[in-house]
Amino acid sequence: MPEQMRDIKRRIRSIKNTEQITKAMEMVAAARLRRAQSRVEAARPYAEEIRKMAGRIAASLEDVSHPLLVEREVRNTGFVIFTSDRGLCGAFNARVIRFAQDVLKERDARSIVAVGRKGRDFFRRRGYDLLADFIGIGDEPGVDAAREVVRHILKLYESGALDEINLVYTEFISTSRQRPVVRRLLPIEIPTGDGNESRRADDYIYEPSPKRVLDIILPRFVEAQVYRAMLEAKVSEHAARMLAMGNATENAGEMINQLTLSFNKARQAAITKELTEIVTGAEALKG
Amino acid sequence: MKSFKLEIVNPEKVVVSEEVESVMLPAVGGFLGILRNHVPIFGGLDIGVIRYRKEGKSHTVACNLGVFEMRENTLRVLADTAERGEDIDVLRAQEAKKRAERRLQEKAQDLDYVRAELALKRAIARLKAAAGEGKGR
């Protein structure tokens, strides 16, 4: 077998291996995507209820004041940025990081809490103020992972190290569409709801007191938002990985087709050449 | 007996969503019994056992800290964790209880102490819920 043919054969084999791997990764991502989506679904009732409850409390109290609600003079704004720990998920990380960079520049901020290795590495390399980082939250994060982040964030906020905290994460729209967003986390903006529901100030009893109830509900409101951001980012990551790996598999298939074609051409050329040699030899003998 | 809606939700999922006749829940100030047409109330939830009665049968749910709201005959409980009595892993709860007790005896620093105490409280609540006890009948 001529040198050229052997080379082509080797390349086909190597690409086939890659194709198998990307195919497997695509399928794993698809399964995780489904599971992550059902987690988002399951987490929705709590998030919605706590938002509505906070709205009703705000509507029923004449004077709502709480450290987590007070707008302070903003000297230092912080951003919690959600990326993935692992790569091979297309432009997923690049997109949210670029978006975050733009937002930071616009707000003239440099303080960052990184959730995910990719974001941490990037911002640390660029010399941003990395206040905390959370790595290894897993492919299907539970609320405990979010709680740990929240505990840290609240400390930063209460100590006055940060006067405003925002979340930057990738929002899942559909399997083929995700977009980075920025949302304010602290101070809390209580949603005033859809008018008729919250306006009607029921005379609530507070057990034991409005202040205590606020003390309990507000950190959990923050927690629900962080958990949601975490889940959205995860769903988006799995979707992006599934797509990227699907494309890679497709490309590998195309390459194999092309290489097979050139392999056959080379083989035919070799046969033709041999035949010509034989025929010429026979002709010469007859001569 | 007239019923009302009970919803117990934790950040990860809905644990209970049922029509019930009565509920006893551990509020921060002590146990609170709730029946249909209770006045609107917001309250803090303590670690403990929520017990409710549905079609004459009583059920238990172990819960962690949280908030609850009764309004228009719907009682919503948002708890950090909530687990139906029958779903509780008794062995794990017993181990958690022992662990917490051991830590309490060692009497480490203050922070550890508080945390161990909470852990103990949670373990006891889970065991009670699993056994179907819970305070109040």
C-alpha cells in the first residue's frame, strides 16, 4: 500500500475516534439538559411564591425598612458571574465573559465573585478583584450550592465591602438560544406585583413581628434568585455543549466522507498504475 | 369538616399540595394550629414537624426554617427543607442525631455549638416526623 493511502487511512481512523467521543458527549449533555430543565421547573413554585409573598408583605406594611432593602451610596459594585467549570461547550463561556466585561467597564467596577472555573481563571488572569470563587458545583446543583454562595455574598454586602451586587449569567431561552443577562440582586427590589393582588392590603398578623418575618424572608428571596441563576446557567451550559458536540460530530462525519473519497481515488490511481505497468510489460514481451 | 389548601414548598420542589382540614405547624413563637378561615397571617417557621389532617388521617412533614402565610384559605409554607414523614431515611436521621449529640458534648467553639444544636433539632424533627408523632393531635 502506497505511503499516501496509509496516511489517509490513519487519519480516517483518528477522526472516527474523535467522532465517537463527541457523539457520546453530545448524548450525555442531552440527558443532563433534560434533567437540568426539570430542576428549573421544580424550583419555579418556590421562587414565584417567595417573590409574591415579599410583595404582599411590602404592600401590607406601612414602613418597610431592612438593611437588605436600603439603597446605599454606591462606592463599590460587585458582580457574581456564572460560568462553567469545564470547556467543550462552544461559545458558552466566552459569551458570558465578554458580556460581563462590557458591563463591568460600563459600571466602572472591578469586584467579582466567580462561580465556575472558567470565569475565575479569566478574571484572575486579567487582574480583576476576585472576592470569592466557587468551583465544583457539579452538573446538577442543589440549593445547598446556592446557599454557600449566598452566605458569602451577604457577608460582603453586610460588611459594606460591596454596596450593590448583581448577577451575570446565561439565560436559557431554547435549546439553540441562550443569552447573557445582568440582574440586580442587592439591595433587593421588592416586586410590587400586579396591582390588584398586592394593593389590597389585607390586615395581616405577623408572627412574631414584621421585622422578624422580613429577617427570614429576605435572605431566602436572595437565595432563590441565586439558585435560579445557577440553574439557568447550568441548563444553558448543557444546551451549548450538546450543540457544540453535535456540530463536531457532524464535521467529523464530513471529514470522514471527504477522506474516504480521496482514499478511493488514491487506491484507484494505484490500481490503474499497476495495470498500466502490467499491460506495458506484456506488450513488451510480445514485441 | 371544611377544608383549605396547604402548600409546602422547598427551593427544589413542591412537597405537599393538598386540601386539608387542619394544620399544626412550628412557628418561631410556638406551635400554631390553623383551620379554615384563619385570619391572614405571616409567620416565621421553626425547625420541627408540620402535622396536618386530611380526610381524617394525619400526616407529618419534617421542616427546616422558613416562612408561612395564610391567606384566602391557602396556607403556603416555604421551608429551607421539607420532607414527608414516610420519605425520611430513619437510619440517616439517627446517625445525624448521634453525630450532633457527640459534637455538643465536645463543646467546641460557640459557632460550632449553635450549628450542632440546630443539627440536633433537625434530626429530632425528622425522626419524629418519620415516626408520625409531631406535637399536637
